[in-house]
Amino acid sequence: MNLLRSMLLENWAIKLTSVVLAFFLWLAVRGDRNVERIISVALEIQVPRDMEITNERPSFVEVTVRGAPANIGYGLSGPPAYTINLQTAGEGTHEIPLSPGNVRFPATSGLEVVRITPSRITLVLERTITAEVPVVQPELRGEPAPGFDVYRTSYWPSQIRISGPRSRVVRTKQIYAAPISIAGLSQSLRTFTNLVIDDHTIRPSPAGPIEVIVEVGVHREVKTIAGIPVLPESDALRVTPSHISVEVLVPVTFKERLTPENFSAEVPAGILAPSAREARVKPEVRLVNSPDPAIAIARVHPAEVIVRRAGRD
């Protein structure tokens, strides 16, 4: 016991000083020891307002950072980001090298960027344009109830404005609408359906949905009415043939008899150019005082007539 006490107390000041110095040296060495870690950093790309990126590109880059463990932890808790500024870039392909200087960390993080993966990315810029394109009539799926027909389908809007990258807009000639089921319908239907656009870069306005009206009524049969006179609006014109026939859709519930007097067929006076000898035109055929609004003209025979000036063969 005396020996142990002697060893502890002998030159005790020097021994205590050595222990304290060793402790502070350990703290200094431990505090200066940096480590490396790979973190994901959001990729922010700034482009002109009238441009957009059309190719696939990463949303994040992998950044290898070096620093004290405590600092790396602080850096991870903040919102690090990598910014690419293309505000002055034009259309075309751009090869962008990724440099450490563009990585943003919190100002007090004390982190050093060692490397970035990938080291470069490719970006394709295209100018944003707009165009008007037609909407294709929605497909009707199924059949109405027995004894009923679809009379007419109307929809709105029939044309929309689209915007997007130049190449994508130019090749978009029309926009489709989602199909509509009419299975078992026995009355008219008013509904809405969405636009179908597979290309996510194409943005429609209005975005949808579109309104659709499907008129449904009792089954109609085809009847032919012959001997309808074709009347020119001017006595200076002569029409050949002078009479036509029409095929009409008539509800099976309609029991009256249709005659040529129920129809009018005209040729406009200005249809023939002043220097022209003759012309083929489609007569304007109408149902006069229709006894049933469901009656509709399906076809005209012949579809065109010959118009000549009176007195010319």
C-alpha cells in the first residue's frame, strides 16, 4: 500500500499535467478527423420562360462530401441543392459539366465537396409553342336498349389549345377523348369525359373534361322520298337533274306519309362563277315543317347536280 501511494504521490504535479495534456491532445486529434460521405442533392435547373427540357434527366446527383462527422450531420439536415443556370441558353442539346462550386450547403456546414456523380449531364431544350387542335368525337361503346337508336352525338369543346415543346406540339394533330358507354340507354344522355393525352409534355387548355350529349330515341327505319324538285334561286340558272330523291330516317312510331312537299331543295344563285359554263354542286336539301323532330335526312340522290346558265347547252 505504501509503495502504491508513493508511486501516485511522487511528482504528482508532473503526472497530473501529463494527463491533462494527453486529454486535450486526444480531443484535438478527434476533432480534426474528417470523414467522407455520399449524399443525394436535389438538381435545380433554371431555363428561360419560353423553353423547356424535353429529355430525361436526373432529379438528384450524388455528392461526396468531406468534413467533421458533426458537420456532415448538420449539412444533411439542411436543404442542399445543385443549381444549373441555363437562362441564356438556346434551343438544342447542351452538355453540362457538374462542378463542386455549384453545390449549395448551409453557410455554416463547413463541408468540402470531393466529387459529383454523374460528372456531366445532357439537357435538350426546346421552345414552348401553342396550337389549336381538334378533339376527336368520343367513341360510343355498347348498344342502346332494344328498339332504340343513337340519333346524334355532340360534344364541347370540339377544339382545344395545346402547349408544349415545339416538336411534340407540331406532331400532335388531334386529341382523343375517353370512350363513353351507352349500353342499355333508352333516353338521351348528357355526361362528361376526360381527354386522353399520353404525352405528359402536352398541356391542354381547357384541361377537360369535355361535355358530351348523346341523343337516343326509338328505332328509325330508312324511307325513300322521290321526285323532290331542285329549284335554283335565280331564273338564269338551269339544274340537271331537275328532281332528286332523299333517304330519310323515320321513327317506327311515325305513321304519317311523307311526300316531296315535306322537303325543299335549292341551288344558291351565286354558286356559279361569272366565267364558268357549268358547275357541279350539292343542293341544299331541308325538311320543311317536319311533323316529327326525330325525322332526319340521311342521303341525297344524286349527291350533286349540274348547274348551267339558262340558254346554254
